[in-house]
Amino acid sequence: MNETTTVYVGLDVDAKFIFVAMQKPDGSKPIEWRIAHETRAIKKLAKRLLKASDGCGLHVCYEAGPTGYALQRMLQEAGVLCDVIAPSLIPKKPGERVKTDRRDAIKLVEYLKTGHLTVVHPPTEADESVRDLVRAREAGVEDRTRCRHRVGKFLLRQGVRWTIGRRAWTQVHRTWLHGLSFEQPESQLVFDSYMLALAQTEDRVEDLEAALESVAATDPYREPVGWLCCFRGIKTVTAMTIITELHGFERFHSPTQLMSYLGLTPSESTTGGRQHQGSITKAGNAHVRRVLVESAWHYRHKPITGRALRKRREGQPGWAVAIADKAQRRLCKRFAHLAGRGKELNKVTVAVGRELVGFIWVMLSHSKAETA
């Protein structure tokens, strides 16, 4: 856009109010006002901005946050171009110690004019709804783990220990739990309450996983989920997490770009002729990074195609199976090599997960070429 013929608007958005800063092309002082974060007020704002930009371009932005993309969609439906900005990539002066809604809105206008803001790629409403389903399942698993921990810590305080088998939460362990009783009625009440909460949480996770499996079997998720499930360590939930969190995969033009987006590349401080690489940046999507690291643990064993993996590969194209086999041979060898050098296993797993990203990029990019 031409800076001299464009009206730039920065919005500082929270749950109740939206602070607006508008810079007209004449270079005058930004106009500032505040509106309620309500549908009627947003529609009036869109009309006012379109009227103020009569004969000029109009460019609006706000920071990504808990309010999501609803504001962007409402403004764009009204004919207002609006970008959502990555907040972690907004330039910040080291000496700034004052933060207000007014300052944030004006700062967005200034950086929007100079092109120093990084735009977030928004999902469609359909993509966002499926992504919310994946995240709800992830939250349910976390709740289930907390409920299990509460039961375990309660039994530990009561001096009750599980010694029959090596693993907990098997069918034998659950039968043992349901057979426990306590002399004190209060203790029995607490235990029953914990077990009820656990049962309810497990039912919720099962329902969400069933819904996720059902969605994964429909277009447009069916084919890419099947391709990704050809990899060792990737099943339906992991594949759906990758696909829904990386909506618009075509925007990643190289494996390195995808690795950087996921925060799996090493941090670096190079100055004065000295180079130092630290831990990974963790600057990207934490949901995908977590499932990739979990998948990378499967490559600590020797390359093998087990019964479950063979079943997941049934009916999948040969090129997808070939890429997955190449990844398994490479990553298993890489894991063994790094572990043999005495590297910490957590670091080895992250390194293998980073290379797994490259094969995933090749898989999904190859699929685009096949379907083109």
C-alpha cells in the first residue's frame, strides 16, 4: 500500500473494550477513541473507518490474543482489510517501561506503516472449530492425568501402595482400586469423589477422541491423515494435531521455515567473532512441537514395521509409504548415533523430532504435487 494514500488503524483489543488509533494520510496526529467490544459498536466502527478512508486505502490491524479472529472476520465482512499480528514479533524498545492501551494502539499504527509487523495466518471458521476439538481432547487428557495424580497421592498419604504389577491404570490396577475401602468415612468420601471425577474425565476424553476419529475420516482431513499415519509414532490424534495447527500448510516453502515456525531450531548468539548455539527457541506452535517430540521417542528402537503400523499403511499410496520408510531408517540411525555419543536423551529426541519435521514437510508437499 502507498503510505501517502492509506489510512492506518491500530486496535488494542481486550474482552470489554477496543482502543482505536487512526492515522490519516496527511500526517496529522493520530485520532484516538475507545469503543465497547460489542457487535453493534464494531459495525459502527467499520462504517466510520470506511467513511474516513473515502478515496484512500484502509489498513487495520490488532494483536493476536484470547479474543481470537472474530473481530477480524466481522471487519472484513464489512469491507475493512484487517490483519492479526503476532504479538511476540512486535518490535520493542529495551527502555520501554510504560504500557497502556493507548500506547499499544499508536505503536501498532507506527509499525504497520513501516512494515515491521508479522501477520498471523488465520484459520477459517471450519478449521478453527476442528482445531478447538483437537485442543479440547488435549485439555481432557491433561485433566485425566491430574485426576490420576490426585488418586495416587491420596493413596500415598493413606499408606496404600500398588504392588501387584509394574504398571498402574491397567485393568488389574483398576479392579484393585475399586476394591479399596477406608475406615474413616471422610476418607472414603474423598476417595469416591476422586474416582468419580476420574471416571467422568475418562468418559469425556473417549467422547472427544471418537468425535476426532470421525472428523479425521472425512474430507479434507482423510487423505493427509492417512499419509501422516504412515510414519512411525504418528497416529490419528497426532496427525490431526499437525494438520489443524498448521492450517494453510502451503505457506511453508521449506523444511527449515517449518522447523523455525515450530520453535525447534537452536537459539543463537553470534557476536564479536564468537558463535554460541543454545537450546531450541520454542517460539512457535507448542501443540505441534509437543506431539512431534513424543513421536520422536519411537525412533529410539531399531527400524521395524509392526502389525499396527502395517495396518495404518493399508490402502495408502506407495510414495507415502516410501517416504515414511526412508524417515524411519534415517531417524532410527540418527537417534542411535547421537545417543551413542553420550548426548542427553531429551536433546537427542528433540533433534530427531526436528528432522522428522523435514520428512513431514516432504510428505505434505509431495501430496500437493500429486493432487495438483
